[in-house]
Amino acid sequence: MSETTIKNMEEFSAVSGISRPTVSKYFHDPDSVRQSTRQRIETALEKYDYRPNIFAMNQNRKLTKNVGIVVPLLADPYFAEIARNLEQRCIDAGYRPTLFSAHGDPNLEIEVLENLRALKPAGVLMAPLGRASHRAALEKFCDDVPTLIFDSSVDELGLAFVGSDNFQFTSHISDYLCRTGEPPCFFEMKTPANPNAHRRRQSYLNAMEAFGHEPQVISIDGEGWAFEEIGRLGGHEALSNKQFSTNTILCSNDRLAIGLLTACYEQGIKVGRGADCAIRVAGQDGHPHSRYTCPPLTTISHDYDAVSKHAADSLLAAIDGHVEPWKSTRIEGKLILRHSA
């Protein structure tokens, strides 16, 4: 194998001595070139360990300037905010973004991908459902259409993965809560819709062990994406049954925390950091409305700007032919201290 690094199809054509149109023709259909030419190309591919850039091939087909943005549920404020950021970055770069929501449905997610194919997008920014996604269909789409995966990684599919560091999220806010009061209980859904919840649970368990505290996980019933109502109903049950062993509760996400805050209000339980408060509640995500709960919610927030910038820049660079080996980029969250904890 040669030590020469080949970055694009033009460079491969130059070092292999095979014309650029012939190389492109081979990548579209290996059987479309003569057998002797095919052998020369495949020998050169092995020698230079070159992986063809899907975008370079697509550009020959004169694809549109469309970019697809796919999220699990556009009604979720986190996904709405990150999609808004991605959309603006694509517009600023001269592309035409189109937003799609899978509405939490794996079958609809596949339908969205098929609709995207018809648009012949230059690329796609996709937050998949994760474990619920049809992996084979998702893998096939990523093979056919240049796709940058964000929020929830699925193995090493797509050009790369960009998202938040969920282990750092929970570890960091758990550390803060332990230093400023009683150690937190962890409030979660038994069957979470977003796979990042599993990472946060494990991070909580790791943090409690590291800090020398006994972990307590309260897993509540509920499926789907109606997190606030699930948190409210589950909160009522947990509070009534005195399931929380400390006066501090760390919720798996801000939307569950908002539901729990409502349950506390309905039971006459005062939330906050003051001496007259009975309980502390904190969340995770930096929900756009977390500032406006009562009391305002302490949380650890996604860096919306950094995540969207890195994801968009990576995809647009690939469109321009600058494709790097697959890698995972996880961006740390920012602790936001408010009155709830």
C-alpha cells in the first residue's frame, strides 16, 4: 500500500494514470468500463487505499443544492432548535434546506428517506431514531446519499457523527448537585424514546460510584414523546409513594423535569434552593423554555451553536470534496444554574 494520501477523485486519476471521466464512469458502474481498465482501477484503489467520495460522483450528476434535515420529532423543542440552527447555516452557505420529522415512527423514518432520494439532495443532516431505526435501510441510505449523523449515533454510519457528550452532561451536573446538597436520585422513563437516555443513566451510576454515594434510579412508566405528561404522572406516583430517598432529583431530560415540576406544584411541594424549599429538581438538555419554568430550571445545556456548526461544516466540506475518515465528535454541555436546584 502506498503512503500517498489521496483526497479526491482528481488526485486518484492523476496517480493512477486513468482519465477522470473513466474513473467516474467506473464508480457509477464498474461494468461500464473495459475489463482491462477495471483491473487497472481496482489495482490502484488497493495500492492507494482510496475510498471514493460519494459527493464527487453526485456532482457529475448535477444534483440540486437541496440539503435534507431529518429529526425524530420536530415538535420537540430541542430538535426544533438544533434544526433551526442547521437550517440557517445551510441557507448561509447557499443551499436549500428542507426539514423532515419522523414523528418517532421507524416506518415513517424510512418513508422520509425515500422522499429525500427523490429530491436528489447534495447531502443530508440526520438525527436518527437510534435503536428504533431500521438499521439496514439507514445503512443503505447512507451508502447512497452523503449523510452526516447527529444527536444519536448508530455504529459508524454516514460520513461522521456529531453530537453532545451525554456522559459528560450527567457526570458534570451530578457533581454540582452532590457538592451543593444531598446527592441526587435519577428520574427516568423505563422505555425512553431517545437512546441518549441510556448513556445518561449509566453516567449517573458511574458518577455516584465515583463520588461515594448510593445511586437511586426511579424508572417511570410511559412510552412515546409526551415527556412532560409522562413526567407529571410518574412524578405524582413517585412523590405520593415517597420513592425519592433524598431531596434532590436529577431528571433524564428537561421535559421530564418540567412534568415533575408540575407534579410538585399540584402536590403543594416547594421546589428550589432556599431554606423553605422541600426539594431540588434539575434537568438535562437546555430546553429553550427551561428558563421560563417556575422556578427556573437548573440544567446542563447542549451547545446548540457548536453542535450545529460542526455538523453543518463537516457535511458542507464533504460536498466540496474534503472527505475525512469517519469519526465521532462529542461536544461538552454547559451547566446553567437557576433557582430549581
